[in-house]
Amino acid sequence: MDSINVSELVERLGSDEDAVRKMAVFKLQSSIGDPSFADLFILEGGLAKLRYLVLKATGNTLAYSLTSFSRLLEVDKGWDSVNQDLIERVVELVVTHPLVNILRGAMSILVYVVSHPYTASNRISQPDNFGFRALKPAIAVYPQFLEMLVGRLSSADHALCANALQLINSLMREAITNDSETDWPKFIKRLQDLGVIEAVYGLMQSTALQDLSQPLLEFQALTKVLLRKWRDLPVNLDKPDHRRALKSIHAASHSEKPTTPVEDVEDGTKKQHNPDKWRRLGFETETPAWEFEEVGYLGMMDLMNYVRKNEDSFQKQLLEQSTKPVDQKCPLARASLAVTAILLEHFEVDKADVDDAKFHIAFESNTNLDKIFKPFLFQWSVLHTTGLQVFFRLWQTTNAEIEDFVKIFDLVHILLEAVVGGATRTKEVQELQSEIAEYELPRLRRLQMELLELTYEDTWGQHLRQIKDELSHEALQFVKEQRIRCLLAGAWFSNAAISDTGADGISSTGNPFRYVKLSHNRRYLHYSDFDHRADVDPTLDTLDQKLDLTTVTSVTSNVTASHTGSASSSTSTLKTNRHTTPTTTTKITIHGHLPSSSRPNTSSQSHTAHSRNNSGTQPGHRLKHSHHRSKEVTLLVLHPQTQTLASEWLDGLLMLLNQQPITNETSKLINMIKDYGLKIRLLNVRFDEMGVGVGEPPELPGREGVDEEFWYDDFGG
């Protein structure tokens, strides 16, 4: 400001030469945003000259004048010069002028004019010169103004696009805040008919998000406010438009049932009515107005929009339902209202406020902006139609009855939350529709159970964790005992791999079968090799070799979770010829130390190298001993012929040595026992012990069909 002579600048603004005026107003636009400079400028009489340039100038001089005037209004100065002549001039420029730099300044001025009553700290003495009402006379002269304004949203110039959207936001906010109950819906509908929703949806999915973030978020917040206003508007059949909307829904159903004369509640006259006129469409009663209480006129708009755009499908659905018993019919009207309620909750319409955008911009970093944009909010009608169709599909798939309505509602709620809530900003709405339509019921059920488990964790997290820890320990001990009992029962193994080995004075017999059994005191593994499988399993005293488990240091195996071997039980007869050498690649190797006082009754030490060099072998679990022994060697090798047998013996040996099990089958068994234990524990929770807000008490079962050997404990003992 110190380098600019204000008096000289004001004098040049009134020069007869356009070049002088252009240079003066060019310098002015960079300084006028300073409130102190603006005060001096007005005191020197510059405001009248600037206003004259806005009204009369052309080209770049006009562009610089519009920018300067908008920056003057931004610092809340110069409002005395704002009148209908100036507003009409600016509206004319928006409608007729093609230059981007002029359009930017013109739209910026209109934004401040429309928003002034909303942002100013004091009320203006001439209210007709500000707000949306100030633009109405000019719009009457240029009726194409709104159409041109919406068209600017497709401009390649991001600044112009942002200014146009800011002006639309200002007009919407002013209409919502100050217009009458009958005026604002008409203005909003006009904007929607001009395609503003589609235009903003495209912008929100574009790459220009950063440049347009503020006006886009503001439009998103205003859209939520609009939805809430429609939701809060009660359905009143005394209003002609509400009555027409409801009648149009019935007319689209093409009811052909015979009618009976009943008294019309509206005017007390006798009219011909179908006794199931509204229940046939899915309402609970013949007075449907009260059923819109939760979702208001928004629910009627959604239902009417669905019927209008899907009339053939709507009639087909009603025809299908008409052939079913009353308790099996899908109440389409109630389902439509339910989907509206789901969308209201999903988009958090109750939390919407006209200042939402300012809050997000102030507290969200640029990297998080992508998360707060909700482009599918502008596909409300599409989401409602898709949600209603999936409601109908799930009703048919599950053969639901009317008492299952809440259950289907929950499934649809979970589905929309998962798919819509998990969609990226740039995802196409057609792709979203396909994903919702193709979501299978079993997958949805699994998701529902996962969410239910998370709910339990939130509610009873500490207690459930304690119970689960106890059950995990109990399940582990149970499975440990089961696996060790498998070892006590004994099992046959393939012995083909040792026919060519021998060491430490042990001669290999080449017998293809080996039978192994754990001693009753659980200290020794007894085993022998056989040339065939006997019909009766050998007893302990007939097994001529044994392995002292105190000498075992580790157990290794190539058994893996992805093993594709047979799942047959170890207790079943192996499907192999009793005189044919069985083949298998699964191997369990027991390592340990040889006692210094005796030679081992084991297989060849050449197995040690084979086991340690096998790339498929898992690392073993080692049992440490405090006393010193000789070098670790292979004490015994087992070749189980089924995956189940491998799991039982590998984990049985590990657990016998107080190690953790490692196979997938054992882990699944432990988890299954733990889950069943938790369900059994939860069955012991009484209804009145579950806390507040659990609903009505459950209905106790009757005794019909129950004999004297079976009874219900109504009082929990």
C-alpha cells in the first residue's frame, strides 16, 4: 500500500484513456483486498468510479474491475454500491459473455451478494438487494441464467468451475435457509432438472478434486441438509402434491380387483375402493400416511421414483406376490421405506450441517480429503432402487415370511454398508450395482456373523476374552489327550524307505510294514517291522524294539498345512494290499541322543542325513536336556500313509514332549472345540442378564409333542 498513491490511482480510474484505466484497475485488484487500503480507496471517491467501470467497461478493463469489486465485497466493503442495476449487469455477463476471466469475477460478485445475509454480522437495511431475492428480478430478465450456470460446471477451467459451483451453493443455501416451504423445493427441483447432480457427481470423481474440494464438500453438505429437510417433512394427505404422489403410486400398480363401496375419509362420500388397496402394495394398513413417519416425504419420493422408473418390474413383483399366502408376501412399500432409512443412516444425514464443508477443510489434511467425499450420495435414487431389488431377492432366496422382515432388513443394511461403504471414490456406479446384485447369501451370512462377533467384542470384550482364554487352554488339553490316545492305540506305517539302509550294527530286514505303539506309561515307543499287515494289531509284548522318549530331542516332518493327502481316519483300514509295499512321501523323523552304555535299536543313521537334507522338512520342536549326551542322530522314521494319521502322530509326539501342535488339522480341531465351548457358555446367559436394550423377552417353547422324558428348564435350575 505504501508504494501506491491512492489519490493518483483513483484519478486514473476516471481517465478518458482506456489504457490508463486498464493499468490503474490492474494495480487496484492486487491491493483492494487490504481493509485499510479499501477504506482509503472509498474515502478518495474510488468506489463510484469502480462501479462505473463494472457497468460500462469492456475487455480486460472489465475483467480487472470485476475482480477488484469482488475483492472489495470480500472484505465487507462497498455494499452501498450494490443495487439492481449492478446485479442485472453481472447476471447479463454470466449469461452472455464467453471470456473466462470476466465470468470468474462476475460469478464471484454474485456469490458475495447471495451469501451476504448468511455471513454478515449485521442485517442490512435494504434486504432486497442481497440474498437470493436480489437475483430474482435479473433472472426474470435472463431466464437462461440457471441453465448457463449449471453448464459452467463442465468448463475445463477449474477456477471458473469452482466459482460456478460456489454460486450454486450460495443460491441453494439461501433458498433452504430463507425461502418459504413451498418455494425452496421448486428451486431445488429446477436445479436438479438442469443436471446439477450429475455434473457434481462427475466432478467429484474427476482428477480436479483438489482444486474444487471446498465447493464440492459444501455441495455435499447441502445435499445432506436437503435430504434431512425432506425426511423431516411429514406426509400430509391434505396437501395436493402429497396426495397426488400417493395416488400415482397406486395408479402404477394397475389394480384389477373388484371394488366395494366404502366411505372416503377425506370428504365423507361413498367411493369405490379396493378393500386391500394399500396393503396390496406392501403397506401395513389402509391408511398409509402414518407409515412414512420415520422417513417422511423423502420416503414417498423414493417409492414414487422407483415405481415411475421401474413400472413394469413393480407390476411384475406385485403379481408374483399376489399368488402367495399373506404371511409370505414381500411388503414392497415397507421394504422401500426401510431402504430409505438404511441410506439415511449410511450417509449420516442426521449429522449434516451447512458448515460441514468448512469443518472438513479446517481439520482434514489434503491427503485425507479423498476419504470424506461421498460421490454415491448423488446416486441416491440408483442406490435406493438397487437396495430395494436386493431386498426382494433376499426375501425370495430365504423364503422369508412377514415375521422375518427385520432379519432381511439387517441383511440389506449390512450389504449396503459393506459394498457402498467400501467403494472407492472413482468406482463406477454400474460396477457398484453389479457387486450388490451378485453378492451371494452365504457370503453375506458370513459377513453378518463377523460383524456380530465384533459387536459381542465391543459389548462383552473383556469377559469374552477371559472365557476364550480358558476355553483355548481346555481345548488344547482335550486335543492333547486325544492325540496321545491315538499313539496309545497304535498304528501301521509304511517301511519301504529303509530297505536299503543299515548302520550301527543294525541289519535292515526290508519288511514293508512297521507297527508303532506307545506304552501305557507313555515313556516308550514300541515298534516292529513286518512283511505284511496282520488282521489283528500286535500287542505291546510282541513288539521287539522300543524307543525311550527321554532320549528324544526333536521331531521333524514334511507334513504341511497344504498337504493333499487322504483325510481318512487312522482308525480305519488302510486301502492297500496287505502284501504290497505301500508308497508315501510323508515322513516323520524322531531325533535324539544315543545312550552311551548301549547300542540303539533304531533304523540306520543314514536316515539322519536324508532327513536333514530334505527340503520339505519343517523345523522340529526340540526338547532340551540338562545332562550331556552323544551326538544327535535319527532314532526312528515313520511314513504315515494318510494326512490324518500324519497329523495325529506328529502333533501327538510333539504334545507328548510338551510342545505346541503345528498341523492344520489339529489347529482346526482345537478351534472347533473352543467355538462350541463358547456357544455352550453363551447358552447359559439368561435373557434378563444381558443388560438394557435387548428388546422383548423371548417366547418360551410349549410342551406340545414333548414326552415325559424331555422337559424345558424354564427357571434355569
